[in-house]
Amino acid sequence: MTENQPGDVPFSPVEEEEQEDFTSLFEASSKQQDTRVQRDTKIEGTVVSIGSEWIFVDIGAKTEGAISREELLDDDGELKVRVGDTISAYVVSTRAGEVLLSIKMTAAAGEDAIRGAQKSGVPVEGVVTGERKGGYTVTIFGKQAFCPFSQIDIQSGGMPDDYIGKRFSFRIAEYSDRGRNIVVSRRAIMEEERMRQAEELKKTLKPGDIIQGTVQKLAPFGAFVDIGGVEGLIPMSELAWYRVADVSDVLKTGESVSVKVMDLDWANRRISLSMKQVLEDPWDTVAQRFPEQSVIRGTVKKLMNFGAFVELEPGIEGLIHISNLGMGRRINHPKEVLSEGDSVEARVLSVDQGARRIGLELKHSVTTEESEGHAALQSGDVVEGTVESVKDYGVFVSLPGNKTGLLHVSEIGDGRSGDLRGRFPLDSRLQVQVLSIEPDSGKISLSTKTLKKNAEDEQFKEFVSGRNRESSFGTLGQLLKDKLKQ
């Protein structure tokens, strides 16, 4: 054991232990600092000073890290960080006791950092200067690099004008022959960014959210939209409240759209979106815009056996039933009157907002010839017609002038019940009275009940007239006796 020399102050056991702990911590700290500032590694630090050309970052080492100011400017040339902000960067140089940092390596980082960037994956900044066989020429630190077509973007099929003359971040995929052979990839950086964004979306995105997206691709069944790192699909049925024949009629590639998230399936990478759910449902106000009895103009979209569908506006269609198409005559199919694409005027008969149904009636424009025909046939006229068809609700009767009228069951005055078809055989002759003729639609309502009533009225008049004549030849009592005898 060495004895203390004169003047030496002996350490107590506690002081010796503290001295050993301090020495160990200092050595560990120094070792950690050396490790943290190794070249080609990524570190985090705090901005402590901002200069005109360089920004200094506290990285926990003996010396501060320096990063070029131009790396932290936004597209408008404004600085994106302030003192106290935390940033992540790559160590690109540790020469002469200086630690040089870079977020995306620029010329300020020095040409000697290219090899390190290739090893560590540090993004480098380059300018696309032209197109060549199989890809594009990119200038990095004054050297010519090659970027294959497949590595310039995530989406293939871009035009050269989309890239040439523009500055992007690249990752060095290959560096050999002293820099005469450099291959770079922009797609690798974009895919990593998409993965990062996708992870952030998983934490926040939920069904029902309304977000902005960019149309990436059009397909026969819908449109793919980038919503920030992931793609979602807008099916054809969710593009608009009306029928869309082709996606290109509604959207174009690169367009920004607002969409509603309908379903999320992260396991299968399927996200269902809707564009129409962001828009107002036109059926919510249909009763105000198309009130009953109003006359509107529309386009015939589809003909069916039972009637014609007419588009009143995008997303709103009404039905003209076949019984409201004949203009007073019986038809077998709507094509006898209308064709798809025809522009027609119709009257709104009914609006069922809940069921999304509008009942229409074709508004007939009466021609001069038809007007003369209607003038020849007037309300009150008694005519003879032929039974054309029989329905449960009445009998259609063919009238003079190539017209057809309806004898409704309520206007059949024979007092009988039973099957109308047995009482009114087809092609049988029938005497009817015209009740009314609608000038717009040409509908003709008929009656036989009025004929019977008119006949009874005539008989009563004759009876009263005869009674008056007899009263002049005798007393009322005598007339009553004669009547009783009869």
C-alpha cells in the first residue's frame, strides 16, 4: 500500500467511490458521443442557433452539428424551423472536429459525401436534366446519374415534361467506377414517405371522415384516389347521385376531390370512398323544386313495357306510366309514342320523396288537326263506339275520329255487377256520352249512366206533359181514379 506523501490530502472511502463513478460516467459519455456522431448515421437534435448560411444543432456531442440553411427552406423560400425545434438529420462529415448534417444532401454537403450517402441511404438532391434510353439523366453534385423510368415516380406513364428541369430528392442505388456510374431512385423515397403517411393515417382515419384526395387513376369500375400515403377506391355508384356512364365524364387524373370514408380494411389494403356523400342529396328538396301539378321539361332516358323514365335533372328521374302516354288512345308500348333521348314536357302528378319516386303525365301539345278533331267531339255529345279493351277499372271505347275514351266502372249505369269482359265483348257496339275532354292530355271520359238518367228524365217529362193534358178534361180526383184503375 502506498503511503500518502506530504501535502497529499487523503480521499475518504466515499470520495473515492464518487471519483470512480464520475470517471466511469465521463468515459461512457465520451464513448456515447463518439458513437452518436459516426458518419452516415441518422440522429436527432435541437436547433440552437440560426445564421445566414448555417443552422446549428445541439446533438449532445462535444461540438454542435451544422446544417445548410437552404435545406430547411419551404417552396416559398421561408425557413421551416425555429430555435428550440427538434429535427432529424444524417451525419455526412466529421472532419476537423466539425459535424456536418444533412436532411437531403445538397451540394453544400460536399461531393465526398456521395459514397456515404449510398451506404447509409441519405437522400440526395438532384435535377432531372434530360431523357435518355430507359430513363432520365439526373445531375447530382455536378455528376451525371441515371434514373430508370420505373424509378422516377410511383405511378408509371408520366410524361417527360412532368420531370425534366425539376429538382427532386433521390436515393443512390449504385455508385461505382469513381462516380462514372451512378444509379438513383426517386420512387424509393416516395414509397417510404407513403408508408410513413399510411402509418399516421391508421392512427387517425375512421369511417365517416371527410378528407381531401388526389385522383391517381381512372378505371371502368371507378376511380383510385390518393388520400395521403394510401389509395382508396370510389366505386361508380358513389361518384354522383345520378347514373355515371364513364368515370372520365366526372373526374380527371390529378384532380383534387373531397371524399367521405365509407369503409376501412387495413389488412387487405382496401379503402372505400364516396364522392356523392359529400354532396347534397337532390332528393332532399325535390318536392320544393318539382311541386305537384307543375309542368317541367325532361329527357326520356329509358323505355319499359310499363312506361317511360324521364330525367328531370341529374340524379332525378320520374316515370310516365303507359296509361298516361296515349293522349286518349290505347297504346301497347311507350315506343309507339316516345323514343329514348326525346325532350318532352310533362306534368308532375305525385312526389314520394321517401320512396324516391315521381309520377308524371305527358303534356300533350295539341296540333291544329287535333284541335279540329276535339272541336268536333264535345262534352255532352252522344256517340256510338266500339269496345277496344276491357280492364278491371273500366272499358276503353274506340270513338269516331280515331279517338279512344274510357268508360269508368263508376259511369256504367246498368246497375249490374260481375265481370266487365262478359258484359262488354270486344268489338261490340256501344252508345256512350262524352263527359269531358282534357285539352292538354286529350283524355276523354265517357259515361252510360248519364244516358240512362237522361232517358229517365225524358220519360218523366213526357209523363208530366201527358198528365197536364189530361187535367184539362177532368178533375184531379177523376184522373187519380183512372190511374188507379190502370
